[in-house]
Amino acid sequence: MSEMLLTACKELIDDAKNGCADLVFKDICLEILARAKQVLEDAQFRELSYYAAEKMKEKSSVRIAELPI
């Protein structure tokens, strides 16, 4: 069961990475990690934390549109 939760958390992080700007992504990652801490085993939480940190180092593919002035 906890392995399924870890996989689901990683998928949430991946989805957020693909659909959010960097600043929003980091905020979402912190929220996911805060909730995951309550349900994952310590080793799994460390794995998820490392996974999230690696994803945060990557540049976002989402660009923020500039509004014409």
C-alpha cells in the first residue's frame, strides 16, 4: 500500500512539473511533501524528498506569457 502512495506522490510531482511555472511547482512540491510525510515510511519519504529535489533542479518547460503593454 505504501509503495502505491509513493508512486502516486511521484506522479503528482511529475504532473505539477509538466503543468506549472517553477515558482508554483516548488510550492506544490512542498505541499505534497508535507502531506506525504504523514503517510509514507521514513525511507520512502527520504526517497520522495530526493526525487522532488531533483525535479526542482530541472528547468520548467512552462513559459509565463508576457502581456503586451
